[in-house]
Amino acid sequence: MGAFTKKHYKNYVKTIIRGERINGELLQLLFRKSGGNPLFTKELLSTAIANSLIETYNGEWRIVKRDGTFVISDSLKSILFERLGNLTESEKDVLTIASVGGIDFDCKHISKLMHIDGESLIRLLRKPIQRGMVDDKGEGRFSFRLVYQEVLYDSIPRTEAKMIHRKIGSILEKEGYVKESFFHYVHGGEKKKARRFARTGCETALKQAHCNDAMMYAHFLLGNVAKNDPFYALILPLAARSYAVNGSYEKAIELYRTSIKKSPIRRNASLLAIAELYRKQGKYKSALDELLTIRARDPGRVCAVLNAIAQTLVELGKMDEGEAYVKKAIALSKRYHLKEEEAEGYYVIAGIFWYRGEYELSEDFLKRALKMYQQQHNDVKEASAKNRFGIIRWSQGNLQDALSMISEAVEVFRMHSKIEEESRAYTNLGILNEALGEWERAKAQYQKSIDSATFLKLTPLLCRNFVNLGTLLLKMGDYQDGISYFKRSINLRSKHKDTIEIGTSFHNLGVAYMFCGDFKKARYFLVKAKTIFEAKRAVGFVIDNLTTLFELHVSSKEQEKAQHLVARIDKLLDSNGTEFQRAQFYRLMSRFKREKKELDESRRFARLSIELLRDDEEQYELGKSLYEFGITLSEEGDRKSAKKAFIQSRMIFRKLGAKKALERVGKIMVKRSGRSKEGGRVKK
């Protein structure tokens, strides 16, 4: 029987294991090991089961011991050696030497090692290829069927294998292969050379965001450099960064602290790095504590610390203190002509003004930062500024400009392998696509950001996306799923009870309960959020919160409480509100006035809301405004215009996939239609 293709291999394996399911990872490894050969497959499975390397879990076979999985049995070895016995000694020698190189090998390297010309070597590989032992990948590249590589490699005496590894390492080193040279020097026992390549490889892996490779090199270095060796102090920051990019923050912090002990001159740099790791986890108080212990004299370092303190204070919601620190950083950087630090200061202060809802000031400072980053040819920082600029544009209602800027930033982050920054940009793209009515795309972008944040253990970013995804699910009518995401966000932020981030979680949970009709819980969480937003002077958040409280009072028939908020919201909208926030408020005012039987005013506010939303952006809000407009027109007796408004609303909600909103429109249309018919019969 010939080898199976991938397409039919799964069915064959299921016949061996009597129809039970098989884990995808296990199936892939089995196919790679066996090459699809039915005899090899049987032998490998039998050995793995006998040695308890794989077992069933909930009716599915999966790997339980990764080391040594699919040990080659003696009977299978006998079959393989019998097949190898049909080759000439020269052919076997080539395969044996090549097996030291690994599964994949290049004939030019084997030619140099064995002092054989390329054409002769390829002729010697002809029969192994025909016998299915080796695959020809083209361009002088070949690949073993894995079981043959293992059997041949295991047949070489260890001393000889080490010698061959060293020779291959030397050949690859001359050609600039870092990872491959490292591998062969490790297995060849050349620890000194392996250490050198590990350090170079680790630095390259960190630049390219190859997290697993960075961790591999760091693990080798920590295990193979003596703690009293001067080289050990040099590798500690590198190892710390490797653990950090893999989300192992506590281990990274431990290594940075060891670095301070081994090399006190690195103290300030290490403390800055430790503070950044605490910030990534949302441990802002711990980050601030570390930063405040730094005693720097160099103006550049002082500016970096001041900017970091300012950013941390902003994350703690202490805007005024943060502003004071960043202004010191900007003044100092100007005095010493430190352009990079000055640009960073502008970037930080722009964020402070954005939180306060002072968008023009925020834009002005961000333009300064962007210009300086461009002059410095700092592509990543320029992309970060564009990403933040996009959010300002979104806040101002310019969604297409925002989308263009953030999309540009994503491409730069991807080009430079900046996974964390790319993840943050995807969060912002999700917000924009949600506003543009591209809900499925927004959902996918939030999920992509959640996956990255989960891997990197970026708690604040993870919470932010839980809130974003929960809000989107509310719009889609999946209330319970939305509530679940808000609760997950609150649980993760439970140690940071007075930050703006947890305020947004409380606010959105309140919105969810309001949609579910649980006004008591809604009020409780909205008021908690209001307390935080007002204390932090986050004006944009205050406007959203008060508008939602106004909606709650209208929904719960608390007319006096609703009226009490009108003047305050109107004043805030005049000073700091966006057109979108004003459109939301006008929609709610339309409902409020209708319930007070002031139908002319109700119609006027509904029209104002619709006019502010007539640019194909924020379609969900437009659908809701048309819905309110239709109800008011119906109350006035203009049933034809009301029906037109309801139909437009229904079309928007159907396109977006807003199930609950669509259901509400359908019900009101049936109800109003029934009234019209009934009225007609009476009149007749």
C-alpha cells in the first residue's frame, strides 16, 4: 500500500484507532513522522500508546508527553535498516552525514563537509529519493522523511556526531546563519561559540518579535553562563526582555533586579524597564513607586523618567499631577535641546487633553510630536502618534480620516514586528469599524487584539477590549454575553478601583442592565462610573455618562431627575462635546419631549439628531434616531412619514445585524399599523 495524502490520512488513522477522534496537533505530527506511510503509522501509534505518550481525553486522542513522543520501536527500526541496506555504502554515508544537519539539508553544505562535488552528491541522492527516504525540495534543498533522519542520526557514535556538528556549524557560521550555527555548536559541545551566537540571535529575535526564539536563546544563556562570569551581567537585561516579550513579567522583573545587583550602573535603566512591565500589567501604583526611586543626573534620563511618571499618573487618573510632570519634562528637554524627549512629552500631554475632552489642544500637541518624530525618522514613534491622532479624529467625528491614519500605523507596526503596538491599533480599528457599521470586522479586530493581549498578558489592553466587545454585543442584542465581558473586565481591574478604565467598565455594565430593564442595577453602576469620571475630570467620559443617566431617568419615568440633567449636559456639550455626543443627546431629548406631550419639540430634536448623523457614519445611532422620529410622527398622526422613517431604521438595523433593535422596530410597525386599521374601521 502506498503513502496516504493529507486529505485521506485522517480517515486511515481513524480506522486504526477504531473511529475515535484524534487531536489536530497529534495528527499533524504523526503525518510528518510517517510521511503518510501506513506501516510506519501503525508502528508509531502502537509504540506511543504502549509507552503512554498519547492517550484519550473526552473521546479524543492527544499528546500527553511531548518529549520522546513517537519513539521508534525496534521492529520499525529493523524495517528501516532493511530498506537502508539496499543502498550503496556511499549513498548511506551521504544520508548519515546529512542526518546530522537535521530534517532539512542543503547539498552545498554536505558537499563542503564531505568534499564531494554537487553533481556527484545529487546522483547519490537519486535512489534515496526514489525509495521515499528523502524529498527533493528543489534548488539543492532536500528533506528527510523524519523517521529515517532519526534512525540514521541515532546510529552515529556521539563523539563522531559532535565532530560533524562542529564542522557544520563552522560552515554555516561563514555563511552568516545565526540560529543554525547556534544549534550545531550547542550539539557539538562548543559552548563558548554557542553563547556568542545565542546573544546575537537573541538580540535579532527581539528586534523581529520572534518571541519563542528569544526565549530559547535566553534560557540557554542563563543555564550556560556562570553567575560569577562578567558575561553574565551583560546577558541579564537581554534575558529579561526575552521573558517580558513572552509575557513572563515576574521573571523579567526578577532578572532586572539581579542586573541592578550585578551592575549598579544599569540601575536607572532597569528601574525604568521594571516600571514599564508593571504598567503593562495595569499595576500603576507599583510602577509609580519604582519610578519615584530613580535618582538620575543625565538630562535625557531625567526627561525619560518625568515623562514615564506623567504617563503613569494619567493611567491612575491623576491628570493634574501628570500634566505638572510632563510640563517639567518638556521644559527640561527644550533647555538641553533633547528633541526625542521633547516629542515624547508632547505625545503624553496630548493624551491628557484628550481624556479631558479638550480635543483642539490635544491635536495641537500631537501635531508637534508627529512633526518631530518625522524629522527624527522614527517610524514606530510616528506610527504611534498617528494611531493616537486617529482616536482624536474619531472623537471629533472624522471617522474616515481616523481610519486612514490608524490603518497606516498598523502597517508600520507590522513591518517593524511591534506586536503590542499593532494590537493597540487593532483595538482602535475595531472602534472605528463599529462606528462605521462594519460590526463583524470590528468584532474580529477586537478578538485579534484580545488574543495578542492574552499572550503578552497586557491586562489593561485586555480589559479595554472586553469592554469594547461587550458594548458591540449589546448593540447586536446579545445582552448576557455583553454583561459577561463587562464583568470579566471588572474582575481583572478589581485592584485598581479608582481608574478611568474601571470607570468605563462600570459605565458599560450600567448600560447593559438598562437595556435589560434592570434600572436599579443600571443606576448603581452608572453612578459609580460618574463618581470616577468626575473625580478624574475626564469630561468626554462625563458627557457620555450623564447622557446615559438621562436616558435611564427617561426610561424609568423619572421626569424631574431627567429635567435636572438637561442644562448640565447642554453646557458640557457646548464646551467640550462632539457632534456625535450631541446627536445622542438630541435623540434622547426627542423621546423626553414626546413623553411630555411636546410633540413639536420632539420632532425638532429628532430631526437635529438625524441631520448630525447623515454622513454614513454611526449608522446604529442614526437607526435609533429614525426610530424615535417615526414614533413622534406617528403620535402626530403623520403615519405615511412615520412608516418611511421606520422602514429606513429597519434597513439600517438589518444591515448591521442589530437583532434587538430590529425586533423593536418590527413590533412598533405592527402596533402602529394595527392602530391605523382600527382607526379606519371606526371612522368608516
